[in-house]
Amino acid sequence: MNERVAVPAISGPFAPVGAVVGGIVGGVIGGVAGHYIGEMTGDAVNNSMLN
């Protein structure tokens, strides 16, 4: 008998929801990190041009 049959049926329908939530959370974290890195880089460039 295949052991995969023992997997609870409830995990199937919720798997895409977990992927979507994970994608949104990852996107927010990545966006915030990218924003601050870009801001620091822009500040460094501006400061180097002014000095």
C-alpha cells in the first residue's frame, strides 16, 4: 500500500494558501529590504557628489 494515502486530506486545499501567504510575506520583506538598501545607496552617492 502507498504510504502517501496516510497524508491528511485537509493539507491539500490549504497548501496553495500557504504558498500565497509566504509569497506575500516574502515580497514585503524583500521590498522593505530593497527600499532601505536603495535609499542608503542613493544617500551615499548624493553625499559623495556633494563633498
